Amino acid sequence: MDGKNIRIKKRALVGFGCFLAFLAVCTLITKIIYVSGMALVTVGNPERRSITHNIVLQGRVRPVQEYGIYVRQGLRVETIYIKTGQRVEEGTPLFQVRMEDLEQLIAYTKEEIRYRQALLADESGQKKEEWQERQDRLAGLWEDYDMMVRELDIAVEKKLLAYEAARQAREQAEEDLLTVSGGDGASLERCKLAESQAALELEEILMQKEQRIREWERQYGIAQRVGYDAVAETVSLEHQLGQSRDTLEVLQELYVAEGVVCAPEEGIIVESRLRTGEYTTDTACMLFAQNEDLGSLEFVLDDVSLGCLSVGDSVDLEYRTDSGEKRLQEGTIAYIESRGGDDVARVNLAGAQWTVGQTVTLKYQYVTDTYPTVISRQALVEENNQYYVYVAEEQAGFLGTEERIRKVYVTLTDSNDSLAAVESAVLGAESKIVLQSNRDLAEGDLVRLLDGK
């Protein structure tokens, strides 16, 4: 009987052990499933440090004075002989336009000249008559002005004499009143009244003179405008006709040269704006500089370099000589100015052997002051013009201590390709900022930290 009880107890113990083992396996499987649903993340802590900006800009030696090489617009470019930066002699072929286009443009210009000549022939007589009428009217107004001013001056002189006489009479009456023989107070009052009346009449005639002169000026202005449009139209037609004749002369010279445009003098081609097969425009086809022009080295600044470079800073300059040899030289920022919507920095050329059109690379390393909170640039997320980072924070959970994601908004103050300086009242030196994740994150997600972090 005792042996049977022992066997029963053993079976019970084995069964209970199996049950505990089953529970352990279930718990393990549950934890594995629980953990497998978490994102794997790498985190890092903010640092107190500076940020280094490596500035690299491409510039070119531009001439102090540029000259445009122009040709009539509407001509297709057949061939381009010269490249930007190439030195040329006077008469060197630069480019050639299509002769067919040139012939058509010459024919059109001739027809334009004939049309404008016909307009002037039809209208010149009428315009001259209108012009003469206008001139006669203006001359008559000047005669009226002279007569009016003479009459008004005489009237003003009379009123001025009357006022002076009244003033003297009033002064005499005041003097008589103070003498021993005495005077008449009523007579003094009459003299004062007469003086006041004379002053009013003088003021009135002066105002009348001013008003009549203004009225004459108004009428003269109207007369000046009458017929002016007609005269201006004639002058405009004559000017346009002159321009057409000048254009025809230039086109015919180009036709004789078989459409080839040549360098006006010895120098260097600063910029070519032409492409084969495209039509010329009313802007310069090429920019040209004289040989004696030493040029100036200029760089267009972006927002980052504008905040880093200052007048007087020493910069490294890298360029290649005409033979292809690489050269390094130190330069100094001479000035920074806004020009045409761009911020431009000019570098002193003292002691350098530059050539106009030469390309130069500027390199400069700028180290900022120390920022209190600097994080990895890859941790920063931008959304609707706002920046935020994900922070892993500890909390109690199913596995004990767990890491849950919190979204923290920050203000970006500075950055380069790898680092970002931010401002936040939440982030501290121990904050675990998410650098990488194997899946997209959201506020409140549970995560696992890699590398034991």
C-alpha cells in the first residue's frame, strides 16, 4: 500500500513539474512574441560641443570691366569658334550665323525702311502745319504775358504809392497829437482807417497779379500740349527710320563677312552665351574683357557661408594654371556686398597670377562657439517646418524595465552634414535620442535598445 502511494506521489510531482515546464515555455513564447513586436533602435546622448562648417565655394576671376558682343536678334547660330576663357586677337572669328536668316533679316529691314519713309512722306506736311500753329499760339501767349505783367506792375505801383502816402499821413497825425499845440484825435483815426484800406487794396492787387500769372501758366501749359503728340510721333518715326538704316548697314557688313562675327580687339572671352542652332537675342552673345584688365575674384555666398565668412578672414584658394598644374594659395576676404539679389564676396588678388575667366575653389573651415545641446543630424526629423526627435524613456512593464518612445519638439539653431545644435527644455545630457530604427516609429511605441544601450 505504501509503494502504491509513493508511485502516486511521484506521478503527481512529475505532472506538476511538467505543468511548471509548460508554463515556463508559454511564458517564454509570450515574451518572445512580445519582444518581437518592438522596434530595434540605436540611441545616443546630446553633447556640449561646437560645430565645424567646411565651406567650399566655386568662383571665377571676372574682369573689372566687361564689354558685350552683340548681333541682331533672330539669327540662328551656325558655328561657334571660341570657348569661354580663350584669349583672342583682334579679328579672330568668334561665331557664325546662318546666311539664310541674315538674308531674310536684310530683306525685312529694307521693307521696314520703305514703310517708314512712306509714313513720313504722307504725314510730314500735316505735322509741320500743326507744329507751326502750336508755335504761333505759344508766341501769342508770350505777348499776352508781357502786356499783362506791365499793366499789373503799373497797378501795383499805384497802390503802393497810395499806401505809402496813407502811412505817412498817419505818422504825421500821431506826431501832431503829441505836440504842444495838440492835435485832432478824430483826424488820427481817419488816417489809420485810410492806411488800413490802402494796405488791403495793395494786398488785393498783389494777389490778383499772382492769380492772373498762374492762370496764364495754366493756359500756356495747355497750349504746349496741343499738337505735341503729333510732333512727337513724327520725331519717333524719324528716329525709328534712323535706327533701321543703322541696322541695315550693320547687317550688310555682316553679310559681306559671310555671317562671321569677329573679336573687336585683343582680349579674352569671359563668357559665351551661345548654342549652335539657337537664335540670337537682344542681349550680349558674348562678354569680352581687355588684356590689361587684371580682374577680380568673386564668390556668390549661400546662407551658410554668408554666416561664416567675414571681411578679413584668411581663406585657402585652389586653382589650376594654364598648363594644368594645381596651385594652392592663401587669400583674404576684401569685402562682402549684396548685388543683384546675391551676396558676393571678393578676395584680394595681390601677389596672385590670375587670368580672367579662371575658375578658383575657395575652402574655409569655420568652428562655432560651444552649443549646450548638440545631437546627430540623422536623429532630427522635419515635419511641417518643425523639427523633433524621438527619445527612449524607461518605464515599468511586462518585461520589467522597458523603453517607450516620446516625441520631443526642438528648435534648430545650427547644423552641418553630421551634427545639429538644438534648443529644448526637455533634453538633458542623459536623454537617449534615437539615431536609427529598423522600422518607422510613433509616439508611445515600445522599443529595444541595441548595443546594450
